[in-house]
Amino acid sequence: MSPASSRPVPAHVLDAAIAWQLTLDSSSPLEREEFVKWHAAHEEHARAWRQLGMLDQRFSVAKGPARSALLQSRESIRRRVRKLGSGLASVVAVVGLALFAGERYLPLDYWLADQRTATGEQRTVRLADGTLLNLNTHSAVDVRFDAKQRLIVLQEGEILIETAHGDTRPFIVETREGSMRALGTRFLVKREEQGTRLSVLQSAVAAHTQSNPEEQILREGQQVLLRSDGLGSIVALTPGADAWTRGMLVVDNARLSDLVHELGRYRHGHLGVAPEVADLRITGSFPLHDTDKALSALLPTLPVQIEQRTPYWVTVAKADSKPE
């Protein structure tokens, strides 16, 4: 297998491939025709479908709950694994998903995390020291407190931390790219494709990358991207960065494609945007717990239309021209 064919497929493409697999089990001729178009539209689509096929072959010898679990939605898989407990079937199902998906899609660390949320779910947890931990959609953390430190390992997604006062142990958040030490503060940490984004809402945070132990202090209203090769430039905090904790997405003169990508994190399946409207600009507030309503809010403002092939395949496209 070539390196290109074995590298992880982006999460939204795999979501779409799984949705198509479920749809095709009882599909209409029109849906099968739409699948053929989707499969041919991009090499990533074809590659995701091939990886699904390889997973299916890998588990062709598995029977019963292990095989059935692989054909369920992510939330259904999570419930099935929890029900099966530590049995062989649950181990096979989870490990198989990790092998299939790679580090960018439902890795094993996600399933084994101390705290996690499903797609579209948000949760607030009060930790043993009184710190408030807010988990955004599809997020996972491990909590490792001991006598020397309070450590949070962000495996996936995004969190907001409000550290408790009165505990002298350092409070640290770690990701693959680096480490962030709270200095009596409220801050956001988000895993992105390019690295880890740190946004300081109150007070300050000392951050360093895995490759360079020298800390750099970020103040209130600043953000930075921690990459494997070092810290990026410190820039001003994006307005409304923590609005997701109130169930809203706030954007100011954002590219439509960026808005659609962010909304896609809160729903299953594929949410895409046509290239001809991707660079349109949008300002506003959008509900995260009803992404269909959020998409409908685009229609009065932008020359777009919402094309829904299936509940799992939605595209924001250019509006049809109306005859004069």
C-alpha cells in the first residue's frame, strides 16, 4: 500500500462514507446514483470507501456484536462498547476502529478517555480541585491529578478551563504539540489540523511546544497556535471564541467555508460548501444545537441555497439564478 493510500482520511469524509454505507443497505435507485456521483467527485471519497472496504474485510471473520458494531453510527458504537464492557467483542471493535481510522478519526485514545463528548454534545464537569472543565463537541480528555500537579491531556476536540483557586499544584494542559500552564486563568485549548490553538480569556497562560521547553506567556485577549515545530505568531483573540459554551457560534467577516466547516463539527455526516461561494463573507451568530436552523439563516443574507441529498450529505451551494 502506498503512503498516500494509507494516510488517515479527514474525519468529515469518513463520516460521509459511513453514512453512505448505512444508506446503501436499503437505498433507492436515486440514492445509489447520488452515491456514484459522490464516489467519483474526489479521490478522498474513493480512498475513504476503500478503507471502509478494508475494514470490512478485516472483520469478515468476526460475528455477532463485534461486526454489527462496525456498521452503527459513532454514538451507537459507543453505547455498544459500553454495554459489552471488557469482553473480546468490544476490544475487537474499538481496536479495529482505531486501526481503520488512524489518529485523525476516532482514535483509541478517544474511546478510552476519562471524559468525552459525542458529535454535537457539550458537557461541563467540575474536577476534584473545583476547576470547571467544559468539553465542546466530539472532545476527549484524560484527567491525571497527583500530589505534584493537576494535568489534563486533551486527546481530541476543544475545552474551556476555569481553574480553581487555592490549590498550589501547577495546572497543566497537554496535547501532542505542547504544554500550557495556567497562571490563575480562564482559557481555551483546541486541537486543529495544523496544531493546538491556545486562547486566553482571562489572566495568563505559559505555553511551550514539545520541541522547545522555553515557555512563552500569553496574556488576556491573545491566542497562539502550537505546532510540532514551534509556536506561531501571537495574535488577538477572535471575538466570541467562547460563545460555544452558550450554544452559539459567533463570526465576524468570516469566510463562508470556515463557518460551514465549524458547523460541520456539530453534526454527523458531510457538510460541505461549493467552491464558487466558499469565499463569501458572513457576520452573525448561529445556533450550534440546531445546525439546520443555522444553515437556513444564511439564505436571507447570501446568494446561496442548501442542497440536501440525504440527512448525512448537505452542501451549501450557489443559489439558482431567477429569471427576470
